[in-house]
Amino acid sequence: MDYDLDDDPERIDRDAVWTWLSTEAYWGRWRTRADVEAQLDSAWRVVAAYHCDSGRLVGFARAISDGVGFAYLADVFVVEGHRGHGLGKAIVSRMIDEGPGPHFRWTLFTSDAHGLYRQFGFAEPDRTALVRPAAPA
């Protein structure tokens, strides 16, 4: 399968991102559509993978950054059926190594895919970071 990676925020299929994050993402199904829209609008950088034949968005990552030395990697996903083709690695590489922040201090919080993230220097999470759930609305 052939894929095109792109960091153009205008190309992002927001419906596809919303659908995946609201139904598949164990880490963020609490978000509303408005929350996801706000996160996309304020993202420092986005990277998406598109299937060349259909043009459909099949992978995604978003980053928040101060633009100088720190970035947070978030919402990394590859749609089922497109996994196993190296897209996760390609998306993270494009975001971290091939973008404007290769020398930044990067962080992320995840409960899975540690093998993928280890390739980019991330360590499995420990108890040094406080992750506090959002207060009820």
C-alpha cells in the first residue's frame, strides 16, 4: 500500500480524526467534538498519513509546543487495516525527527506502543509524572 505523509493542517480530515478519537482512543473519548476542534486549531504541528488510492486519512499525530525547546506528542493513531505498514513509525519520525523540533525535549503519555516510541528515545512511563484526570464538568 502507498501512503502520503503531510503536515498541512488545512488538509486534515477533521471528521476522520474526530471519528477515530471519539470511538477508538482509550485516552481521550471524554472529549467533545468542540474540544477536538479546539485542539486541532491550537496544535503547533499535525502530521497525517493518507492512503494514496483513496486519499483517506488513515493515520494522525498532533503536537503542542512552545516552539523553542519543548513539545508534547499527542493523539497518535493508525486506522485498523493500515497498521503493519510502518505508518506509526513514519508519522512519529515526520513529527519529531523531520520537523522543526528535532532538538526539542519531547514528551508523551501513553499506555501502549512502547516499542514504537522507544525507537525515538522515549522511555516507558513511570510515576514521576502526575497525570490528574480532568475535573468533572
